Amino acid sequence: MNGWKSMLKADPTNWLLEEDNPSVRYFTLTDLLKHSDNASEVAKSKQQIMETGIVPQILSKQKSGGYWGIPSDFYVRSKYKGTVWTLILLAELGADGKDERVRKACEFILRNSQHRESGAFSYFGTDEKGGRRDAVIPCLTGNMVYSLAQVWSSGG
């Protein structure tokens, strides 16, 4: 671990462990400092992700159907504001897949974006019958597989 620190002018660890950004704190504890998920400090920071900071702010804007913005516009026109982009962000921030709101977002994407036959993800769905085959794109599929795996592995 000292290898990466030797390339810096100062050690940022204390700054990364500050409690004002629970996601950064959590990933510092687990990824940089290699603390166990069972460690009390790790569990506390994981819980704080869902209680303070940006994650609860994002989740407060979610609609009851599990989406953000307009349900049919989960990807293209709502670039970086629609449900797809919000789910990617929640996964990157370490949102807990046990949280009902996170699960609803995942279920919305699976219901509306996933093409039933191939399992790939589409930027256009058809009335909750899944994504259209002609609108399946690899980058969206990769992002959704990653995001779903991240939030589900964190507790879902």
C-alpha cells in the first residue's frame, strides 16, 4: 500500500476518511485500507451512505414507480438525469441494494430496458414489456450489468 503513497507529496488518507462524504470514506476503508466488510467502522460508513450526503438526496427525487424524470425517457433524452444514469451513479456511490428505493430502481430498469430474449439492455422500452431489440446497445448493457451487480452485491 505504501507504493501509491510514495508518489504523492502528502498522505491523503485522513482527508479521505472524513465523515462528510460517506461514500469516499467507505471506499477508502474497503479498497485502500483493506478493512473487512464486517469491521464496525466499515458497517457504520456503509449505513451513513444511505443516511447522509448525496445518496439520500438523489433517492428523495425518485418517483413512486422507481424511476427519475419521465418513465419512458430513462436513457436518451434524459442524458445524465434519467433512471439509467441515476442508477449508475448510485452504484458508484455504494448505495445499498437492500434499500427498497434502490431495488425499485433496479426492477424498473429490468422491466423497462432489458430485452427479454437476449438479456441485453435497450435505450427504448415498450410499455413495461422490456427493451426493444433494435434499441439494444453494448455500452448500456455493460453499464447496467455493472450497476445492477454493484448494488445487489452490496446487500440486494
